[in-house]
Amino acid sequence: MNISATTLIGDKVHNLQGENLGDIKELMIDTLDGSVSYAVLDFGGFLGIGNKLFAVPWQALRVDPENKELVLDIDKERLKSAEGFDQDDWPDFADPAIASRLHQAYGIDA
């Protein structure tokens, strides 16, 4: 199945318990092979204030086209304590150490 990237931007993300985890702000594309590497999840805050961004490995998400949302198998409290970043200080996604930490945090083989 193929889906437009712009279709996913702004889509809600829920966990398996049905809790809202936020929405997709961006998709990060690997320029070497053209695959989606990460979805940037915008979580918390109110009207963009106090929110935190998370780079979630694409393999950790499941697209639910019927409900127009994505599903991430993570507890809401665990996500709150996960490694995140703010809008003005994005990580270097090409750094292998960052990629390794993110994949490990979401239980994905790198």
C-alpha cells in the first residue's frame, strides 16, 4: 500500500490502549534509499506551548488507514520520559549513536 506523506502530516497517533500520543509533525526521509526513517511526533503541551518532539523510527508505527491515524505500541508515561527535542534544536539524524538510541528505545532493530 502506498500513501502520500502529506496525508500523514497532522495525523493523530494513539497507543494500543487508545490513548492519544500526539500527532505527526514531519517525516524524515533517508536520502540514500528514499525510505522513511522517522516520524516526528508532537506530544504534550497546549497550542504548541510546552510540547516535546520525538523522533520515532518508522518501523515502530503502524498505519491505520481506516481511522486515519497511526498506532505506536508505547505507554504514554514511557513516552513522556523518552528522549525528545524541541522545535529549535533538532538532533542530527545522521549520527549513528542517535539512531541506535532511538531504535533501542522503541524496540526496533537498527
